[in-house]
Amino acid sequence: MASATSLEPMFYENMTPFPPVINGRINIVQFIEAASDLVALVDRIGKVFAPVKYDMQGNIDKIKKCYKFDDTSCLLELMLEEVRNGKHTAAEGILWLNRALYYFELVLQEVVRHLKSNNYDVNMDKIFNIAYEGSLKKYHNWITQQIFAVICKMSPTLPQLMKSLDVGDDIRPFETKINNFIVTIHLVRCKIDDFFKDNDIFTKPK
């Protein structure tokens, strides 16, 4: 694994964690920033994941276009206001973005697990498929599932992935950063899922 020089910032070090859920609120500005950094991570995986990247970015753009917000605005409150006004464009974007968050939560969990066991020969196709089976697959039609299968087969190796994220020879800082990032994804994602259920939003499959 190539070492980054002390003058070069490591990409993963600058990734913004998802905001904490405070009094049931999710700061929308921090949420968008963290989601955008995750899109940047997807971009680094390679051109093969371009469809995933554009889909996630499109959903982020829906949120930014449809909601008027400031530094103190709550994502959930804005979504509920939109739905109560008979609209759902941004809310549906949040729904699909949240599903993507679950997918990458599972991907990163698998990556860290294999790094801890020093298993750098693991097939990334397997990791991406495990995450897909556990998250997005049930929401996709047959054609989309086949497209995703092709994407997974063309995925980079684990060493290539690590290099693309600027991980040096010492992987411990990366493990710590990504573990913390995973925790923030999980807490925010679960809060959004619960919000959909509690407010009877998109209770029918979409």
C-alpha cells in the first residue's frame, strides 16, 4: 500500500461524519455535507460506480432544491412539512438516499472486518453483493439488479480501494475514522427510518 506524504491530506481524514440526533432533530446542513462526502467516496471507488454516485447526488440535489433551510433547520421537520403540504419530491429523495446509506454502512462494516483480520485478498465483489443483498436489492426491479451485479463484478480490489481513499501503510487511523463514520450513518439512518414509520410516510413499498 502506498504511503501518503506528510504534506498530502488523506481523503478519508476529511470526511464529515453524519450529525448526531439531538432532541429528535437532524441538522440538515450537516446531513447534506456528510452525504456529499460519502458521494465523493463513491466517486473514488471508480467510474464503474458512476450510476450509484449520480443517483445519490440527484437525491441530495432534490433536498437542496425543494427545502429552504438555514444552519439550524431540521431535516425531519422540513420533510414532514413538505408531506403535509401534499408534496413528496424531496422526501422521496431522502427515502432513497437513506437506503443508499444503509448499503454503504454495510459495505464499510465488511471492509473494516476484513482489514481487522488482515484479509486483503477478499473479493470486493463479494463485499458489495453482501451489502446489496442486505439493503437495496429488495427495492430494485430485475433489470436494476442485473445492472448492479455487473457493477459489483467490475469493482476494484481491496488494496485498490484503500489506495483510492489515500490510506497509507498504517491502517489504524483509517479503521478508527471509518468505524466512527459507520456509527454516525447508523444512528441517522435508523432515526430517518423510524420517522417514516412513525409518521406513516411511504409505508407502501416504493
